[in-house]
Amino acid sequence: MVVATYVQKIKLRMGKGRNDNKNITAKLAFTPTDNQTILLEAGRNSLQRTTTPGKSMSEFTNRGGRLDKNKMLETNNDRNHWALTYKNQFDILHSELSVYQEQTKRVQKTEGVDKATGNSYKYYEDRRPEITNTVFDAKFTAFLPDNVMTFGGQYQYARLKDESSVGGKEVKQSTITADQKALFLEDEFSVTDNLALTGGIRLDDHEYYGKHWNPRAYAVYHLTDEFTIKGGIAKAFKAPSLREISPQYGTSTEKGRAIMYGNRDLKPETSVSQEIGVGYDNGDGFTANVTFFNTEFKDKLTNYDTGEIDPITGLKLYQYDNVGKANIKGIETAVAFPVADNWRVSANYTYINSKRKSDDEKLGSGESLKGYPLDMTPKHSANARVDWQYDEATSFYANTAYTGKQIWAAQRNGYTGARYRSGYTTFDLGMTYNFNKNTMLNLAVLNITDETGPAVNDKGGNWVVDEGRRYWANIKYSF
């Protein structure tokens, strides 16, 4: 089986910069026997973003009291990735072994002025940071009497290479690496025909942050044939990335008006999550569920404006840091049902109440962010979809998604107060066509109206790359 995917987004907006996003992925699956599968996947992502002074960024930047004219900046982020996976299913033991690698590189093009002629010209900067992440996974599942045991391990190796200088300061080639190992064990035990209990433990061993034990427990109880209750608790661990802990690695922010270096003193982010939910399935296509969740964070990773000037570049200085405590809690609901022959409707809604619970972060005015919501965490979000099976070979779908009002409180884009971005809605259309039993084509137009959400100021200022209109195609061939 071969699967090829191509996604392209080209968008030009005054005041919001230009984004050009391309993605191509190919997959190959080989089944030498009925119970063995070998999967190979490879792909490339390319994101190009252009900002222009006076349009998508300010014309001038204050560098330590000196007003400098900004230059056009074109940033190219390229990502190559591949994965090889082996799966087998022998009697009571199933296994899955895989290796995955991604390589990312950032190249920037800007403009200069020829002192002799006064003419402007464009050139690529020497600095081209590269990051390589490699992951090995091994997972085994044993189907034993009255219980299912899952165990395995993971090894991650990351390397960041930054070949030239930071802010014009000459440095030698800088390379930083980190590895993380993990072992896990989980057992699902059938206490009765209606009750299943799951307990698990994961040990993470990070090169810089040591060992962390992360247990989890979960229960599933079938009240009737239609109703099910689920609930559990889990602890999690998240180590900072190499970008975030490397003092030699500087990231441009505020569209070139500020710089942010890594912080070796960062602590890992930990969390404890609880959830409980009820599900319904009538066996005839009608399903519904509601889930209540709560997560307590400690040392949540963030970044902020220090209020100082970087002595090397003259730019405003940002810093990665930890938020002592934060909380996210809310409700998730979903429903799906047939409305007529060959027609099906599905919808979901999520309510999230997030809150910073410590005084670690301050606005430029000195006001504490304690009590503010977390960034990029909308309180309301919803999605609805209609599927139509036109005939045996052809099906269509229409989808709409709503993203609610959200806050940006972490002092970015040169603003000293919290900002709010109002909600917006997107629409998608797609189809699937089966040429025969071996070949299937998928097509879609995502975000048909090219809705990118309102900017947080008149120069754009959105804190994510806007997902404008995209065209998506996928072809699948089996042999």
C-alpha cells in the first residue's frame, strides 16, 4: 500500500505577512504474512514566512535608545522526517518496534544596502540552526487470562547545531545534545464482566533532569449494554526542549524587535490529571459522551519580556522560565447519530477554564498575571460535521469549527498589557472516491473562507502562523 499526501497553503495579507506552507508525505506498507506488517513513511514540510516593514511589522526598532530602520525578513523552516515500523501479532503476544527521525533547519533571508551605490539587495544569513530528533520505540502487548499487559521502552536523542553567531557576536560552532530514556508497564485487569481496572507506571530518565516516576490508574465500568462510566488519574513529565535550555541559541521574536535565549536553569514541567466521564452507545449508530477533566501543572514552561536590553544585539531581551502553578479544568461533550439513509451528523463542544495560580509572571506595568487564563487556551470551542455516503464509491463531508475568545498575556509584540483575540469560525469541504478496491482518492478544501481570526493589533501580531485556506489531496493504492 502506498499513501501520498500533499498540502499547500499560499496566503498574502496586508498587515499579516505572507505565509507559504507545503507538505508532502508518502507511506509504504508491506505485509509479508497475515500477522506481520512493515511500514515506511517519509515526508517533507516547508514553511516560508515573509514580514515587511510598515506592513506586517513596524518600520523602526528601538535598539538601546537608537532608532534603526527594520528590514524585510524571509524565514524558511524546512522539516524532513521518516519512520520505519514493524508490527506482528503472534498468538497471545503482539509487538511493535519503530524508529523515527526528524530534521529541521531554519534559513533567513534579509536585505542590505550597498554603501557604494546605495542600492538595496537581498542575501541569506550565515546562521542556519539545525535540530535533529531521533526516537526508538518498543511496545509489547500480552493477552493473558483476565488481563492484558503492555510493556516496553523508548529512547530519544536530540541534537541542536548552531553554526555561526548570535546577534553579531562571534562564537564557535555550538552543538548541544540531550537524551531521554523511558520504561513503562501497564496492566488492564478484568475484575468482572462489567468492570476493568488499569494500572500503569512510566519511568523517564532525562540527561539533565534525572529520573521521574509517572503512575496512572484508570477504571471502566459498564452500567448497562448502552451506558459506560470511565475515570482515572495520571501524572506526567515534560522536559524543556533543546531550544529552551541552550544559552547559546537565540530565537528572534516580536518580528525582529526582540531576542530570546535558552535558559539552562529551567525546570521540567510536571502535571497531575484527573477525569471522569459517561458514554452512551445504543448499538444502532447513536453515540454520546460527556467528560469532566482537571489538570494541575507545576513549573509550566513559558517565556516573558525581562524589561532589559540585550547587550549584544541591542534588542529587547526575553527569557524562558517556569510558572510555579497553573490549572486547567473543563468539560468535553460529543454526539454522533444517523439522520437518514447514508447521512450522519457528529458534533463536539469543549469548555475550558484555565488559570495561573502563582506570581511568577509580571506585565510591564508590574501587574501580576496571577488569576489570568493561560495563553492560547480558548474557553469555548466546538466542531460539527455532516457525512454523506453518495454511493458505494463516493462520499462527501462538510465540517465547521469554532475557536472562542482567548488571551495572550505573556507580553509579546511589544505590548505591556494582556491582549484578547476574539473568536472565529472556519468551514471545510471534502470527498472520498474509490476507483476500485485497490485505489482511493481523498480531496478537501480546508478553511474555505480563508478565515485567519482577528489580529491582536493592526500589524498582525498573531502568536501562531495563521492556518489560511489549504488544499489537501491524498491517494491510496493497495497491491
